[in-house]
Amino acid sequence: MTDTVLSISNTTLTLRDGVLVERSTPLVAPGLPGELSQQITYDPVSGFELGQTIMMDGMPGPIQSPLALVTSSETVIDAGDAPWDRKVLHRDAQGNLIVEDTFGDDGVNMRALFAGDSALQIRQVDTEDAARWINETRLFDISGNLQALFRLGDNLIETLEIYEPVSGTLLQRGQLDFGDVRNWETRSEIFDGTGALAQRITQNDNGVLVTETFENGVRLTRSRDDSRDDARKWDTIEEQFDADGNIALRKIVFDDGRITTTEFEAGIRQRQVETDFADAKAWSDRETLYDAEGKLSYRGVSMDDGRQITTEFEAGIRQRQVETDFADAKAWSDRETLYDANGKRAFSEELRDNGVVKTARWEDGILQERTASDLQDAFDWAERSEQRDEAGILVSRTQIWDNGIQSTTFFEDGIRAERVEVDSLDVRDWSERISTYDAEGNFVSRVDVPDVFDLV
């Protein structure tokens, strides 16, 4: 004989060779001291209940047996072709049938508990694996209407269902996954008067508690709580759905203090607002807008250092970005970047705090040109620029000095090869100076072209 002990949410099952022999579950009794639990034991051969007791702090109380009122028993043997091997009829002192045990040919045993002519409880136990469950118990009212069903399936999912006796409508269902065949441990469902699902509470294997509400079978809300195991990067997720069951709103509270709220239309994301309450990120607020297809169209970010960044998209592809340094945290005040149809950088312009304006140009995401203009005369040069080939390798670099000298350096395969300086304002004793460099970019020679005046 092999005992298997299974436990979920403090409810424990003990099975012996596939037959339930004990079930223990906690009880809630407000106002009473100590911890209470109910313990039911079953016969390991027939599977029938032997008795149950209430445990207080681990100490058993009186045992209540379904056969406590039995004063006589009669065994009936099947001499023909009935689907059972034998029946045992148990009667009370007045001769009333109160318990009937039936031992089926297929190994399915059944116990019926009676009150008068009505069976109030019918319990079936599958001792030979003939059914898809280990045991099943049905409870009835005095008129024979089903009130509740209790089933332990072969997959070790325990199910309790409660019905409205007159209409037979399912009102509640609770399940425990002792066999770990689902991705949840426990599930509780409540149904409305028509039998449509109204609420579902699920404790998932990963520790997340999910609560859902429904109307006419359509989901209205869903909340997820990760407080038990804290295995996710968020604490809670709250969602609302429209009349068609499409997601309409989602709010996420993250472990780091951020809160993200996302709005949807017909299930398509339209707007998202993120707030960093705990200063966990380098930004304080972010707002994102989406087009009718749910693709990015706009994002605005307020950075902790005072910068404001706005980005525009078309069909989810970035097209323009503007950065403004309101708090003077950077060495620049404004930056603008444009992108091509594929979202690759095409042009940028930056206004520096010192008055210098910088621009850059790309083709297919490859840098082609850069310029800098000293508009406020903060430096001893007026303009700088550089050109690159289609692979982005530097070809030339030009600088115009405040004194009028223009210096251009040429590169081969990115290595300095030649420099040409032109004195347009006659501040030097030469009109042109040419410097050459070797294959490694080292200086080789210089040739000065004298001013025309010097040649006279």
C-alpha cells in the first residue's frame, strides 16, 4: 500500500493506492480560540466515509459516523445480472432505511444516505479506475433537487459546485488543483441567476492572485496581485473591459513605485501615462499616444533634470524628436532630430549654450556631414564642417577661423593625407599653405605659397 499526501491552501488529501482515505481542511470560526479544522476519514477498501471530527489546535473532538444510528444491516447478493455485486442496507431502530451501500461490478461503490424516502446524499467511489474521477458526492434537498456536487477527478482536481435547488442553476464553483495539471492552485467562481459567470478568483501557481468580474458572461474587470510571492516586477495590475469584452483600461503599479495607466479603444491601445513617484527612473512623467491602429504617434517625456523630450511617429516609425533643456542641465538649450521613412536619423540641429549651432546629416542612417557655426563669436573660429563618404568614413574637415584663414584637411580611408590652408584676409605672409602626410597620417612636408606682394 502506498500513501500519497497532497496539500493546497492548508487542505490536505491522503490517497492510498488511488483511494481517498483522509481529507483535512481548515475551518473559519470567528470568536473561537485556537485553530479549527475538519478531518474526514474513509475506508481504504470501499472508499466510504468512516467518520469526521473537528480538530482544535490539533486535538480531535467527538467522531461523527454516518452509521451512528444504524441498529441493523442486511446484505443483498446479486444472483442475476444486476450491475452490482452486493448491497448492504442499514436501518435505524424504527426499521427505516438510512444508509444503502452498493458495491458495483465495475469497482464503483455507491453510498446513499436517506431521510424518509429521500436520498439526501449519494457518494460514489471509483476503486478500479472505471470512471474519470476518484470519488463524487451529490447532495439533495428533501424534494430530491440537487444542491451541491463534490468531485475529486482522476487529474486530482477537487471541485465543489453549489446549485439553486428549484431551477438547478449553478451558483458557485470552487476548485483545488492537487495534481498540478493547471497553471493555478485554486479557483473560485460565482454565477448569476441565469448560470452566467459573474466572478472568478484564481490563485495562480506563480503566486499571482487574479480577480475577475463578469456581466452576462462578458468580463468587466480583472485585477492581479503579486503580493504573495512578489515574483513579478509589479505589485498590482487593474484592468477594465468594454461591453464587448475588449480591454479598455489598464493600470499597473510597479515594485519601484512607478504607475502606468493605458487607455484602449475597441481593444487597441490609444494612450499611456507613466509617473515615477519613487524617483526610480531618470524621468518623472511620460505620455505616449497611439494612432487608430495602435501604433506609436507621439511621446512626451519630462526628465528629472528638467529636460523635455517630445517624439513624433508615423505608423509607429519615429520621424521627429525635439529636446529642450529648461533647467540648463546640459551644455545645449535645444536639439531637434529628423528621421527618414525607415526611422533612421536624417538630420539634426543643436543650439549650444555658448551660441554654437551644430548640424548633422545622415543618409540611410550613415553620417555624411557635420557643421558647427559660432554665432556669438565665443571661439576663435567661425565655422567648422566635415564631409564623409557613403560608408561614413571621414573625407574632409574644414575650419574657417575668425582671422579669415580657411583650413581644409583631406583624408584617405579615414587617415589624414593633406591639409590646405588659404589666407583670404592676408593675415599671414603666405596666401596658401599645403601640408602632406604619410599613409599613417604622420606629417611629411609643408609648402607655403608666398603673398603676391612678397614676390615683387
